Amino acid sequence: MSWKKMLLDGDAGGGAVLEGTVDVNPPSIAKASTLNIDVAVAGITPGHTVFAQCQSDLETGLSCIAVYSPANDVLRIRISNWSSSAIDGAQRTWAYQAYS
């Protein structure tokens, strides 16, 4: 099933759907670097397909390049700093959906 169909129709495979929001406050990310930020999400597993979106604009130079679950109950958001100086991103709310 395509991700677009899952978002539009739900998980027709019958797997559990988790959704919610988490607050993410990334530490300072050095220039031209990438950082993993882990947040607790009860019930999420490495078997889930995860989608997440920041609910407001990130600072110029920061970009979310991956979202996944590396371990049970952990949501990982990978943020890259493409700029030429360190950026300390502000705390923001992210929405997520996870399908198994």
C-alpha cells in the first residue's frame, strides 16, 4: 500500500495506527551536520512506517531528513543543518502517524 493511500484511507492492512503530537527541542546542531533527536512515543515499534511533520517552520538551514522508530517506544527525528553556522532550533510541536 502506498503512503498516500494510507494517509487518505487509513491502514487497510488492519495494523495499529498511532497518531499524536510530541514536543521536540533540538540542541544546537553544528554547521553541515546531522543530529538524531529521540522522543518517547508509547506503542511505536521499529516495524511501524512513520510520518511526521513539524507544525511550524524550522529555522532557515534546518531540514528534517528522516523519521523512524529505532526501538520500541522511541520516535527518532533526524534533522540536518545545511547552513555554514551552528543553529540551535526552538522547541516545536510535531505531529506523527505510525502504521504497522
